[in-house]
Amino acid sequence: MNVSGFIKGDKVIWVIVVLLSLLSLLAVYSSIVALAYKHQNGDTAAYLFKHGRLILLGLFLMFMTHRMKYVYFSRISQIMVIISVPLLLYTLLRGSNINEANRWIAIAGLTFQTSDFAKLALIMYVARVVTQRQSELDNFKLVLLHIMLPAFIVCGLILPANFSTAALLLFTCLIIMFIGRVPLKHIFKVIGIAIAGFALLLLLGHFFPKLLPRVHLWEIRIEQFFAGEGEQDPDKSYQSNHAKIAIATGGLAGKGAGNSSERNFLPQAYSDFIYAIIIEEYGSIIGGCIVVLLYIILLYRAVRVATRCERTYGTLLAFGISFSLIFQALINMAVAVNLLPVTGQPLPFLSMGGTSLLFSSIAVGVILSISRETEAKEESDAQLEKGGSIATA
């Protein structure tokens, strides 16, 4: 059986995702001990099998997505953006409240984080509009109405519950616009509007804390981050302190697989702070550096796919998705090593999670779809050129 006949696209990207998935199984199995004792009477296998099934489902979705023509995502994105708005609004008003944030809704007994769906939808949509309006991008009203209005609506609905995701998504849209040759003056105007809107939100949150309770949490996290070591409140900086302990005790070589002690203290050891657990168990060199290297290679290969694609939509789509995934990974790792305030961003393909893992898999499947079609065209052109050379001879 010829596996390469079914699996197309950039093989290095496939290998990286599989390697990250295997490491995820090890890291999640080690980091869920406290969670298992709390909810499953210490049965870690239940969480391991659940996470394993999600990884397999993610790989299946990535496979199915990469077999589709990526141009289909252009039209699908319109429908997805339209669907995402009421989903986000419903989540904001009626979603499950965890840590004063409504991010999830329950569908058929399963939790669904709507921002993951909206994020992929908006990236595909912005790439579509920038591609189709190439000759009209000098018109700021058009940019504002057709590109930024949907972006502001989607990001604005995500923002009250998840600032980091909204900021990352808006930044990704700006990256797509910049690569798509939207004039810099328009991009700076958009940034100005976004800053003004965020300042207004902060004022509302300050004067009406019950309306926007997360604003106070943002202030606390930022204050704790910029405060000196001696001024930090141990209760408010609990997560970051234990993440630093995990990294410090891990050292260069690590304690060994399954020997983490901080997994018993970090509330999100299996998700937001899984990078700290990886360094604690596998060390800064084997664990920390190799994980960073895998994400850098993934970015390089995705950018290579983008630059080789002859169609503008494929190029912008690959750039947008790859930057979104890698920025999310870098933010997560920066939080773990105390370079950024706590944000709540999972580590793509490594953190335990449902919708984040599945939509990350679909996103990579889109990049592989672009790669697959590019490679097929290059092979076709090479055969035509070879046939023409033979005919000439």
C-alpha cells in the first residue's frame, strides 16, 4: 500500500504534527494526575484515552481537509463568519462561565469553544476579501467596511471573555492585510480605531465592573507581571510562580518523564502551562529547545508553502494560518517562562483540549491542501515541459 498516494502536501509538516502529538500524549498523561484524582478517583487512563481519541480525530480531520481544494474555503468562509457571530453572541450571553469568562457552549453534551471556530473563519474570510479586492485596496472605506467591520465584530465579541485570542486574531488580520498590499496608512488607521475601542472598553470595565468583570482581572495580571518579585502577591501570581519553579527545578536535563512535582500545584498544568511541565520533566535543552525548534520549522515550512503558491488567496491563507498558530505557541511559551502576563492560550497540538486541538488540525490541513495543489501543479508543469522537450528533440 502506497501511503504517499493518500497523504499529500508538505511531508515535514506532517512529521512535525505527529511528533508534537506523540509528545502531547506523554506530557498530558504526566500532567493530569491532580485532575484525575479530583474527578476520576485517580484514573489517569480515562483522560489519556480521551486525549488520544481527540488526537486521532484531529489527524483524521487534517487528512480530510488536506484532500479538499483550498479554493473551496474561500466561499465556505462567508458562511462560517455569518454563523460565528450569533455563536459568539450566544456564548457571551449564555455560555458556560469559568473564571468569570463565558467561552464555551455545550452541544450534545460536549463543550465547544466558539472562538476557535470564529478564528479560523475570520482568517479565511479576510484572505478572501483582500484577494478579491486587490485593485480597490486604496479605498479606506472599502477596507473598513468589507474587511475590518467583520473583523471588529468577531474580535469584539471574543474580547470580553478572551482578550488574548481577540488581540491575536486582530493582529493576524493585520498581517494578512500587510502581505496583501493594503496601504500602511490604512493599517495604521485601523490600529488607531482598535486602540480607541479598547480604551473605551477599559473605561466601561472600570466604571461598570459588573458589566465587564474580566477587565479587573486583566489589570491584576498586568500589575502582577510588572511588579517586582518582592511586591507580587503570592495568591494572585500563583500560576506564574509555580511555572517558574517547574522550569527552575527542571534545569538543563530535566527530572525525567512522569517525575514532575509542580503538576500537583499548577491548576492548568495540562493546558496553559504544559510547556513548564515539559521543561521540568525533559529539561530546557531536550524539552524546551526542541519544542521551540519544532514550531520554528513548522513556521518555515508553512511560509515556504505560502511563497510557492501561485494564487494570492492560497498565499494569504497559508501566511495567516501559520502566523496565527505560531504566535499562539510563542505566547503560551512566553507566559510559561514569565516573559508575558498570564493569557490562557493553549499550546497548539500539545495542550489537552477539544476544540482548540481539532481546529488547529483543520487549520494545518488547509495549509497542506495548498501544498498538495501546488505540488500537483509543479509536477504537471514538469511533465509538460519534459514532453515538450521530447517533442522538440
